[in-house]
Amino acid sequence: MAGVGSAVRRLYLSVYNWVVFYGWAQVLYYAVTALLGAGHEGVYAAVERPLQLAQTAAVMEILHGLAGLVRSPVTATLPQIGSRLFLTWGILWSFPETQSHILVTSLVISWSITEIIRYSFFGLKETLGFAPSWLLWLRYSTFMILYPTGILSEVGLIYIALPYIKVSEKYFVKMPNKWNFSFDYFYTCAIAIGVYVPGGPHMFTYMLAQRKKAMSKAKTA
């Protein structure tokens, strides 16, 4: 039974990784096509639906970690996926004024290249049991450029959205109300920017450690 369970797990994770890989490949293709055609102003409109689907599908990775299907710690997965969902739905979708900014292009390209490499790496590992050395190198090296460009794009877009958040008062909960509770989305987003200050370097340091570990393991294999 253990062998059957392992086979089912690998089949499920193979399908999951390749489906999401395809989603991010679509995002990159549509983004580059729109950038070359209509310019950066048209990128978001071209990628909106596949971006939302591919990024939201990442919620499953949190569940995979909780269920023990993968070894990735939920403490590392949750903040990264949470911040991306926040950008995808809480900023870009919620405030259309941000959608034509050039930072959307740098964000989408940084995310999509990162995820195409990551999902193909894990897809091959689950399907074939291994990934080629060049893909291993890309998996644990490209983040040194793409993570900073992605993080700066995320912070920049939240900052750009702040005036529109304040004026629209979207997602605000004001007193008085029957719950005796108030919520200010503007200050929440401002605090989120502050969280990136320690959070970004912390995650970058974590990924550097993961790179060192993976490269050392590859040399001894």
C-alpha cells in the first residue's frame, strides 16, 4: 500500500506542477507579446486571467506542505504565496489605476520566469525522478536577479496604489457597526510595505542558504 500511495502522490504532484507550469508559460507569452505590441500599458489586460489562475493555484502548495506531500516548510511558503495573492487580488485586481504601470511588466516577467523554472524543475523530479543539472542551476541561481526585481515591483505597486486606496476607501470597515470593529485597508497596505523591509532580506538569505545546500548536494551526487 505504501508503494501505491507514493505512486499516487507522484502522479498528483506531476500533474499539478505541469498544469501550473503551463499557466505561467501562458502568462509570460502573453506578457511579452503585449509588451512588444501595445507596450507596457497593455500587459496586465493580456495576462489578467491566466495570472490570477496560476497564482491562486499556488494556494495548493500550502496545503501540500500541511499534508506532508512536500518537504517545503509552510513557514517559508505561506508568506511568499500570501504576498503574491495580496498583490494579484488586493492591489492589481482591486485598483485598476495600477494596471498600466510599467512595474506590472517587471512584476509579471519576474514572477513568470521564476515559476516556469520552478514548476518545470519539480515537474521533472516528480515525473522522471531527476532534473538536469542546468535546470537545477537555474532553479537556485536566477532568484538572485528575479527576486529583487519582483520584490521591488511588489513594493512599488503597493505604494502606487495607496492614494487610490485612500480615496476609494475600498475594503474599509468603519465604526459604528454591529461588530464594533474597524478596519483601514490603507494603513494595512502601508504596514505591508514596512513588512517587506525585514521580510525581503530574510527570504533572500533563506534562498541563498537553500542554494548552497542544493549545490553542495549536487556536487556530491
